[in-house]
Amino acid sequence: MEREDDRVPTTTKLTTQVAIVGGGPAGQLLSHLLRLSGIDSVVLELRDRDYTIQRVRAGVLEHGAVELLREVGLGERLDREGQEHHGINLQFDGERHNVSFHDLIGRSVWVYGQQEVIKDLMQAHDAAGTPARYSVSDVRVEDILSDTPVVYFTQDGQDYELRGDFVVGSDGAHGVCRPTIPAEHKKTYRRDYPFGWLGILAHVRPSTEELIYSLHERGFAMHSMRSEKVSRLYLQVDPHDDIANWSDERIWSELDTRLGIPGWTLHHGEIFDKSITPMHSFVSDPMRYGRLFLAGDSAHIVPPTGAKGLNLAIADAAYLHEALTDWYRDGSETGLDEYSPRSLRRVWQIQHFSSWMTRMLHRFDESAEGGHPENVDYDYHVQLGQLRLLTSSERAMSHLAEVYTGLPMLTRQR
Ligand code: FAD
Ligand code: DHB
């Protein structure tokens, strides 16, 4: 719990143990885990509460992420409303192939929207009297090489100084924490893709029981869902395209074409959310500088094809929680020193998986960047060959199943 010290009239001084910048899944989950271990934290979030709760993003939780959420008291609604999925469908060349994780390796994933995870976390924080501070601005991190790093911020016109033992930068891809690590102390890696995803949410019952990932001549398409009445669908589009160019009719028609196979119908319905997200991969190494630790999208981004961004954020929160708990218990620095290499080992494996899935399932037209147009056709046929090899080998599909359902979390609990 933060404590106010009113002796300085202009800037209100606050102290905590762990100051967390960013109230997405990484920040809110870390704060929840720390509270369960008796460690105080304060979460600072740029956006207002309603925006934070409504932001539509990822939808698939790995096996280990679900186990973790259950263990820490966040599984009740997930078990009631989340949908356990035993596999996915891969579609190419007009054929749909089921990849049964359950039959291959006895595992599943859960379809449960990121905003539902956020809602559960917010509710748990409300119940414990530790809600995040929403709508903060002018966030600045300083003194990260000292034992008492500080976060300055403004809220409701009042300036604050929040000091803690540690600062966690879980402020996403465009946050302020990563840039405070000097360039000579980090290396960044980036890969842009020549496409983005147009994502929609629609009031219509899903037309499939399990997700469909489809490679079509006109580009990638995916069918996911949120509930028995809400479908989530994606289309590969030009990353610079304007969503205004995509009428609802055009979206449904393109989805019909890219997802259609004989004897199957895509149900249409009212689209109530649509947006275009460009796609890229990114890693910043190390995920620590002094007393500042990065978690989630602030340190690494993956293209969404492998459904991994949210799951990586959850793994970071779990790893960082363990490291901080060790330090508060007996002053051990080992966990803190190991946090960045441990997380990055997982991150690079998932970078591989996400880029593999992305390259296998999208049309890659880099002719605009100087690539030869003939390459596009060649690459497409190689991808068809790759998908046929994959779906005709139980061993190859088991590999996909192992990584899709989640690498072992390897926290102490499991
Ligand atoms: P975030 O969820 O980004 O949370 C960071 C938080 O920090 C935000 O609430 C932000 O408002 C706040 N913040 C930023 N700057 C500051 C500041 N200066 N001070 C205080 N707070 C700040 N993944 C998938 O697997 N599938 C998908 O379909 C998918 N779709 C996506 C769509 C979009 C538009 C985006 C951006 C991401 C998507 N992702 C998807 C990725 C996934 O949602 C992220 O990996 C996940 O949200 C990471 O969680 P996080 O807590 O690290 O970061
Ligand atoms: C969803 C998003 C993904 O990126 C993915 O690979 C699977 C599902 C979704 O939003 O439901």
C-alpha cells in the first residue's frame, strides 16, 4: 500500500516497494502476484479505467498461463466462461486440416479475451483495495542505478514522486521505461513485415468449433471467437491501409473468399469493432538496467500469428515475481540477475515460433521493397509444400502443438 507524506506541498511524495509503470496484463498480474507474497506495489496507468478494460487484443491462453491464473485465484470466471480448445485448423490449397493438440500431446489452450483477464485482475485489485492509478501523465523514471529509483508522474493536476526499491517497466511497446536505458547498454532487434492484420469483432455465433488459420492466394485469414455469440476474425492487409476503405460488406466478402471451403458457411453478423494493426517483431536485450526491469511488450513484440504476446507477458510477470520474492525474503540477487537471460531464452524461442507461423501462413509480397515479383509465387508454393509436410507428419504437428499450447513455464510451482 502506498503511503502519503504531505510535508512537501507541491510534489506529493509516495513510497512503495515496487513501482510498476503500465497497467496491461504484465503490470497488473505482477502487482497481483506481489500482493499475494506480501510485497507492496503501485501500478501507474496512462489510460483511464474504461479504456483499459475495453481495449480489444489477444484471445488465446496457453496451458501454463491458465494453470498459473487458477493457482493465484484468477481462474473462476475463466473456468466458467473461457472455452477450452483441443486443437486448431490449418487451411491451405482449399483443404482444412485439424491439428489435435489433445490427441498429439494431451494438451489444450483456452480462448479467453485479454480484456477478460484484465477485468479479473482489476476486480481482484479492487477487492484488495489496491487498484491501479489510472489516467496518469508525464511519467518519468529516474535514479535507476541507485537503491531507490523514482517515478515522477501527474494525476488530476497533482505532481507525484513515487519511490521504491525497484521500478518495473510494463508500459508496452510505446512506453517511457525502455528508452530510459541508455543506447550503449542495450541491443535492439527488429523485423518488420510487409502486412498488417485487420481484426474485427462481430455479434455472430462462431462458424467453427476450433480456430481456423488459413493461407489463401489472396492472403492470410483467421477465424477465432470470444463466446458463443461473438466471433473474432482477422485478414492480412496492407499495413498502411485505412480502415475506412473496409466496409463491413467488403470485410465479409474477403473473409468468405479466404476462409471458404465447399460445404461450409461463414456466418455474418454485425461488426462492432474493427482496426488495422501493422506487424513486426522486436526484442530489447537486456530486460534490466540497474533497478529497472522490463516486462512484456515493453521488451519484446511478436507478430500475433502464434497467439503469444499475452502469454509472454504472463510468463515475464511470473519470472519477475519469483526474482523479487527471493530478494525480499533473503536479499538474494541471483533471481534478479537471472531474470533477463531467463526471460530472453523463452522470448527467442517464441520469436522463432511466431515468425515461423507468420512466414508459413501469410502471402509475402516484398516486391514493393525491391524484391522480384516472381519470388512471390515461388514462396507461396513453398509454403503450400511446407504446410503439406507439416500436416502429414504427426511429429511435425506435435512440435507445433508443444509450442502453441505453451513451453513449460518452469516457475517453482511447476
Ligand atoms: P500492454 O498490454 O501494451 O500494456 C501496457 C500498458 O502500459 C498499457 O495499458 C498502456 O496504456 C500503458 N502505458 C503506456 N505508456 C505508459 C506510461 N508512460 N505510463 C504509464 N502507463 C503507460 N497478441 C496476440 O497474441 N494476439 C492478438 O490478436 C493481439 N492483438 C494485438 C493488437 C494490438 C493493437 C496490440 C497493440 C497488441 C496485440 N497483441 C496480440 C499483443 C498482446 O496484446 C500484447 O502482447 C499484450 O498486451 C502485452 O501485455 P503488456 O502488459 O506487456 O503490454
Ligand atoms: C486470436 C489472436 C491471435 O493472434 C491468434 O493467433 C489466435 C487468436 C484472437 O484474438 O482470438
